[in-house]
Amino acid sequence: MEDSAAVEVPWEQLEKDILHKLVEEFVSREGTEYGETEVGLSTKVNQVVEQLKAKKATITFDPETQTTHIISKE
């Protein structure tokens, strides 16, 4: 079996609602920590979208596991 590497997915190529749902699922994952202050879901989604737009984060897709991840570039 051949190892498959994760593929970078340009956020600009995703439809707006798909991007929103992908980011919403990401920020809703257990273990996502935002510190002592509670941050609302829409705020978290907006923060991640802004990171994607600023190229501070990227979306990856793993073809083997059929999963997506958002990875910080910092």
C-alpha cells in the first residue's frame, strides 16, 4: 500500500457555506482550547476564517482517512 500525504485545500475554492461548516466542525472538536474566557461559536469560526484568509492557517485533506484538518502555520 502506498503512503498518501495530506493535500492542501485552498479555502478560496470552497463554497462559502461549505467553508463555514468545515470551520464550525473544526472549532467544535473536543480539545480545542481558547483559554479561560468563553468564546462563542460564531466568534471562533470568524477567527479561524480570518487566519485562513491571512495565510496563518491552512486546510488539509487526508485521502487515506478521508478527514480534514485546519493547521496553524505559526
